Amino acid sequence: MSRLAGKVALVTGGNAGIGEAIAKTFVREGAAVAITGRRPEELDRVVREIGPHIGRVIAIAGSVTDDGHARAAVARVIQQFGVLDILINNAGIGEFGRRLHELDDATWARVLDINLTGVFRMTRAAVPEMLKRGRGAIVNISSIASLVGIPCLSVYAASKGALDALTRTIAIDYAKDGIRCNVVNPGLIATPMAAPLMANPEQLDPILAHYPIRRLGKPEEVADMVLYLASDEAAWVTGGTFTIDGGMTVW
Ligand code: NDP
């Protein structure tokens, strides 16, 4: 199948976890994909695994905290592939295990800078290219932490809650321009971010007890949902919040 044939996508944080699965799924479905992230060696690994010979994947090292990187990444995509159809704002960091009064200002600012302001920067850089052609699809990767209360996640939950709200505004502001924007809210997914938890059954088991489908999600399962939202199959879908959580938030 080629559900993204001819499309060009930019996936932030495409060198690990959910972003890596999205990049691989998109290439399989016919898209040209640019991946970003701070660690060049992990970017190179993903490009190698996809197969550099197919000529439809490039890596751009940098941080979403750097507006120069955001603009340069979009410019590189245009230089390489000519257009930008899809932006996946996936890059993010966790901040788990501490209550609010235990957080310092630097931690609070860092999480918001990456998880929220990073999306602002990347989207601001990408939208003009989408406006030029009157089409585009943006998918933001949020979390169920924006939808239900989870202990010791204050700044992470705040960053993702704001991301959900931002998604709705982007959807409304650009609908008339042919640009759609949706947000995906995963539950616990088996990625490097969740690795410390996965290595500790005493912590993991009580968490999984909150999941009707009693296992972690797979990055590829999130990628399949993102694939739908990024594709033309979702042409009438914008501003939506899409949970993928093994039923956790409806228990
Ligand atoms: P990982 O830690 O496995 O991967 C995070 C990715 O983000 C990496 O590619 C990392 O690359 C990149 N990244 C982090 N900071 C920056 C930055 N400043 N600039 C550019 N890239 C950055 O996490 P997941 O794959 O699990 O998470 C992906 C998204 O999914 C995140 O937004 C996360 O909040 C969300 N999510 C994850 C869940 C889970 O249980 N795993 C559940 C719900 C949501 P590098 O380090 O090289 O910069």
C-alpha cells in the first residue's frame, strides 16, 4: 500500500521511539521523510535502517528549542524534496516522579521549551510552505496526561494540555487554507522514554492495572494512527483529539 505516495513529511524526534516508528511507517507508505533530533548517531542509525539507497529519507540534526534549526530544517526539506506536506511534532521529553513543589524553574522551563514552544517554532517555520500550496497536515503528539490526572506529572501534563489547546486553534486558524491539525494522545508506549519504568515491574504493574488492555502500547500502533491523520483519508478531520491508550482513559 502507498497511502502517502508522493507526500513529503518532517518528523521531529524521528531518531527514537514513536518518531522513529512514524518515520519508518511513512517511508513504507511512499512518503519522503526528513527526521530531526539532537543525537546525530541515532539519526544515522534510522537512516541506515530505512535504507539510504531509496533516497527518500534525510536526517537533520538539531533541537526544537533552536528557532534557527526549525527554519533550517524546513528549508532543507524544501531544498531536497521541493515541498512540505506533513509536519509531525513528536519531539518531547518526560519529567516524571516529582511533585510540583519539588521542581525548579529550570526544569519547568526546559519541559515547556521542548514539548510546547518547540511545537510553536516548528509549526511557525512549516506553515508558510503549506500556505503557498494551500494544503498541509500537522499531527501533534501529546499524551493522555493532558486528559486525566496522573500523579507527579505536573509540568509534563501542563505542556501536553497546552499542546491540545494549541492544536484546536491551529486547526481553526488554517482550515480555510487547506491545512489540517490534529493531536494524538498516547498512553504508556514501549519506547526509550518508558524504559526505566519497563525495567521496574514493581512500578510498572500498578500502572498497567489501570489499562483495560493490560500491556504497553507499541510505537508502531501510534504510527498507524498518525498515518491515518496525516493522509488524505482524513481530509475532513481537523482539530481532533485522538486517544490511543488501551482503554485507560475510559475505564
Ligand atoms: P523517546 O525518548 O523515545 O524519544 C524522544 C524523541 O524526541 C527522540 O527522538 C529525541 O531525540 C527527540 N527529542 C527530545 N528532545 C528534543 C529536542 N530538544 N529537539 C529535538 N528532538 C528532541 O520518547 P517517545 O518516543 O516515547 O516520545 C515521543 C513523543 O511521544 C513525546 O512527545 C512524548 O511526550 C510522547 N508520548 C510518549 C509516551 C510514552 O509512553 N513513551 C506516552 C505519551 C506520549 P534526541 O534525544 O536525539 O534529541
